Amino acid sequence: LENAIRNRTSNKLVLMLIDAWRSEFLFGSHENNHMPFLNRLRLFDHVSSYNAHLQPPTVTMPRIKAITAGIIPSFVDVLLNFASDSMNDDNIIDRLWKSGRRLMFCGDDTWLKLFPGRFLDRSEGIVSFYVNDYIEVGLLISSPSISLIFRTSLFSNDWTAFSDLQVDNNVTLCLKKELTNETISTWDVMILHYLGLDHIGHSLGGESNILHKKLKEMDGIIENIYDTLVRVHNSNFSMLIFGDHGMTEAGNHGGSSEKEVNVPLIYIDGQRIQGARSILFSAIYSIEQIDIVPTLASIFNFEIPVKSLGITFVDQLVPRKRKKDYLMPLVSLLKNSYQITGLLDVANAHLNNCIEDCIKNLEGFCHKRNLSQISLASNIASCKKSLHSVQEKLMTKEAAFKSFSYIFLGICISIMVSCISIWLLFSTVAIAQTVAKTHNEPFMNG
């Protein structure tokens, strides 16, 4: 059983986050298809497409916390977005690092602040608050020394096509160095965070023609990464491409509109490239963005972060043509059910049944019993239904708790401001009286 799971574990993973990449930028009408390579690739069965729903606030730092820990961030995190501190919650970055994976990063320097010491020393971060630098030279931060340097375009060969929007040039330049024959074997996980699309939205609006150019740039970079991984690693890799949040037609984000809370998520399974078949239509499944967390835990075979509310979608990544194809989904659902059960105040009968059925079927595999694929599929379907039901309740409870926290915080801030105002008022009056008394004393004495 362990060998079967290990054989489905990827040795190399690329996570590519495109900031403010809303769903319609990829899944929109054919006339607005500005990512031709990715849309062609989606028509092969080793690629899975998802519309990932997320919870506000739709701001980068809270979204990174959600993506890595599986938690529902609070609006307090929006305030902290301008002064990111290290991540305290259990998360997939720490899990990967502690399991001995070598992590490389290029992009938004928020990651380096949230996860200090987790990435290779040559990782590079871009300052994320220069929103006009989609056509200017970006500031680049090199970890761990955090030295600021200016970079110009140093592209060559087929990368030159992507050298005109400078904030992302620094990320692509960093990426290019990590895809050489000498360096590609020195990391296990590569995380990329591209900022240019978000910056264009803030500067020119969410409907600007410059967005189309940026999307084509991202598409070309995805193609280069994919081709390099296929050439070097043949099939032992995975790619996950997604947005942290979307943007409105005005190019803004932070709220809860449909365009802000729905982003694409594309998973490429390198282990299925050899037998990949073209398909007529690419289904788009719906998931929660936090579902990334338990899914990556299964792909890389580590424990799910303890506070995660995510539900694994490994069952949608693995084709179930043979009985052994049910192994990884069953193990993934079993681990997820145990982890979610730990978050409940009261035991859930449906989840307990799910756990019992998973254990029974996995024991059947171990003892080579004649298991029915129909019963295995039924086990997976019932588990997913139970997990999603519990997830919905936990997310509602979490949102209600944080709403109360916001109200309480607001009251505390109001009281604090009132106290400061009263103190300033009395201080001003006291100072005025002192000044008046000082000026009047010589006159009175005379």
C-alpha cells in the first residue's frame, strides 16, 4: 500500500501564482482567449481545470495564508498586509521544508516575510507595492540578505518574447536561472508569484488591452516551464497554476464580488503525460481555494496542516480506470476525514462512517479481496459529500466568529480613539490654562 502511494508522489512541483488572475481571464469566451497554450493543454486528460472559490478579504497576504494553511483569513490580516510578519499557523511550506524538500522562490516578497529561512538562499523577492512597475524596472530583493538592486532585461533565446513588462521580468529572470541543467536538480519545489497582472489592473483598470499582453506573457512562461520539465524530468513532476484573487472591472480587489472571489486553478499531472489522450471538452470543476492544502499534502505525502478546512480533490486528479487507481483517493480522503474530525466539537456520524468504509476498503486492497469498483466509487462519493457538508458548517462558524471579532475590535478601537480624543482635549485645555496663567502673572503682579 505504501509503495503504491509512493509511486504516485511527485518528485518535483512548480506552483505558479498569477496575482489577480480572475476566472474569466482563462475560462472566458473564445474571442477573448489570450492564453492559447494553456487552453490547448487543457484539452488533454492529464490536465485538470477548476474554478476556485475563495473567501474575502481578497488581498494577497491573507490569500497566501489561506492557500498555505487552509484557513479562513480575517480582515485584520488586511491591516497586517502592509507589515507582513512570519506565519504562525501550521502550513504546507513548513511541512514541505521539515520533510526535507528544497524550496525555491521567485516573486512577491510577502512569501519571504511569511516564511523566513524556508527557501533556498538564492530565492528572490519583488517589492509588491510599486503598482506602476508593470512597465518599469522593479525593485528586487534577494533572500536572505534583502539587498535592493535594479535589474534590466537580460533575456535571450525564446525568453525574449516576455521581456517588455519589467516587474515580472525579475521573476522570469530568476526562474530562467533555475531551469538550467545545472540548477534544476537543486530544488524540489519552485514557487513563482507574478505581480504584473495585478499592477496593470490597479493602474489601467480590469478591462485594459494591456492585460491581454500580460496574459499572453504568462501563457508563454507556462509553456516554457512545461516544456523544460517534460524534457528534463519526462513525467515525474506536477504543476499547479492559480490566482490568489480576482479583480473587478475597475481593476480593484479586496471585496466579495464574483470577479474577485473566483479564480482559475489548473493542475498538470506529469505522471500521466505518456498516456495522455486528447479530449473534446475540458470540464471545469468547482472547488474552494483552500482545498489546495490537503490536495498538495496527498500529492507530496505529508500530513495536512491541523487547522485546514480544505477538502482534498485528489479523487478528481487520478483517473479511476482500474481498482488500484482508487488507492490514493481513498488514503487522501481517510487522512482528510481524520484531520477534519479533529476540528469538530462533537463527533459526526457521517464522517465516522466514511472513515470506517475507507479503512475497510484499504484493508481489502492489502488482503487482495475482490473489491467492487462500484462500491469503491460509492465510498469516495459519500465521503466527499460528508466532508463538504462539514466544511460548509465550519466555514460558516468561522466567518460568524470573525464577524463578531471585527465588531469587538471595532468597539475597542472606537473606545480607544474616544479616550485619546478626551485626553487630548483635556491636555489642550490644561496647556491653554497654563499658558494663560503664565502670561497673566506679570500683569497681575504689576
